[in-house]
Amino acid sequence: MTVTPPPQPARAPWEPQQPRYAPQRYAPPPYGGPSAPQYPPQYSPPYPPQPVPPRTDYASWGSRVGSALVDGLIPGVVASLGLVGLALSSDLGVVLGIAGVAYLAAFAFALWNTCYRQGTTGQSLGKQVTGTRLVRARGGGTLGFWATLARQLAHVLDAVPLYLGYLWPLWDERRQTFADKVCDTVVVRL
């Protein structure tokens, strides 16, 4: 004995065919459940990249001022030795000779400290004392001599509007001066 299925009513050609299975409809998740579909770990949905959260290890304004004072103190003392020439002699040639040598030595030290040393290691003597380091904002590497020299020259931008650029790290989220923004650098704590 064979069982035959019941006859299906004839359908017109323009009527849609009934699906074999009922379509699955998305229902909202129960309270406390996941709100988005879960993807397997190997699948990464094509969302735009999220912004990088700000670093918390940026150097404070006080430590930046302290390192600048240490960096300026040494060449300042060497340059002031040029004034000793006034006390030693009344001969103008001797005074200019002593002052010239002192100013040249101060300039050479400042160039070595702030451009070469800071460019290759990220730390001038002042930054070493205060435990800070100058790095590129993207990547975190050192700048090199010429980029550090360009940053030192860009500090003119900090001084032009009533020294506002030097105060800018007080409220900037990355604690950058105008020169840091132009050169894309940050000063971080070690």
C-alpha cells in the first residue's frame, strides 16, 4: 500500500511560489544580550579605523620648562664668561677675543646639545635631567640632526604671538607647542 500526498491546488503562473521554509526574521536581542551580530574571530567587518586614544605619558609643562632652563643655563654661563674679559682688560682686542671665544663655545655647545644629541637620542642634557624625551608624533622615533634644527628654528612661532606658543602645552591634549605641531613632534616622559 502506498500513501499519496494530498493534491495541491493549482496556482496561476503570476502567483508567487510559497517558500519551502519560513524566512528567518531578525528579532531584537533580549534585554542584556548582544546588540550586534557576532562575527567569527577571523572576520573583520569593514568599519573605518577608530581614532587612537590620546597617550597619557606626555611630558608636563613644568618638566618642559625645567629641561629648557637646564639647556639654557650651560651656554648662558659659558657666554657670560665673555664678560670676564671686561674685568680682566681694558684693551678692546682682548675683550672681543675672550667674548668671541666664549660666545662661539656657547653656540657650539647649544648646537651639539639641542640638535645633535637631542636629534640622535631624543634627549638633550635638560631632557635627560627631567626624564623626558623628544620623539616623532607618529612612530615615536628620533628626529635626526636636521629635523631637530628645523624644530629649534620653528620655536620662533612660539614666541611671535606674545609667547603664547610656549604656554600652549598647558591646555593642549598632546601638550605640544606650535613648533611641535608644525614639526609633528611630542615630548614624552620616560
